[in-house]
Amino acid sequence: MVEINTEQFKRADLIELIGRIDSGNASELEETFQGLANDGRYNLVLELSGVDYMSSAGLRAMVAALRECKKHRGDLRLASPSERMQEVLDLAGLDTVFSIYDEATAAVGSF
């Protein structure tokens, strides 16, 4: 079960994830990214403090969204990953692919 909340700011969109992201609901995350891309929103911040589990399907959705953002001169930045989420990013080698910020405000302000 995952809860996805989006909030639009002047320079970026904040996407807050709460819960577990697995192969059963990673498509919801993909749809969120796709909806923002359809609206021409390519500066995205993913707030991960409420995520206690993410499968490879969720990571794939994040990487695909990052590629799409970069294609349009945007970026997908991560904010306040939970300890568990930070471990997953480190193990997958994604800690060097994404810009990671301690808090959402700093990540949104970085655009």
C-alpha cells in the first residue's frame, strides 16, 4: 500500500511517498510521473522519509522518470530518504545517480 501526494511549487513539484512500493503498486508511481510529464513538469522532488520498502520495480520507475526529466532539461531529486530507503539506494548504486537532500525544502529550493 502506497500513498502518493503531489504539491506544485513555482520551481518544482514535490511528490511525497508514504508506505511500501512494490511490483503491485509501482505502476501508481509511474502514472504519477507520467501525469507530471504530460503537464510539462520536469523538475521533480521525491520525498522518501515515509517509505519503508521499495522493490526493484519502484527503483525502475524512479530511474525512468529521471531519464525523462533529464531529456527535457529537468531533474528528479530525492529528499530525506528513510534509513531503509538510503540503504536500498546505496546497494543499487543509485546514491550516485540521484541528487539526495536532507529535507524537501532544500531539494525544491535547489532548482
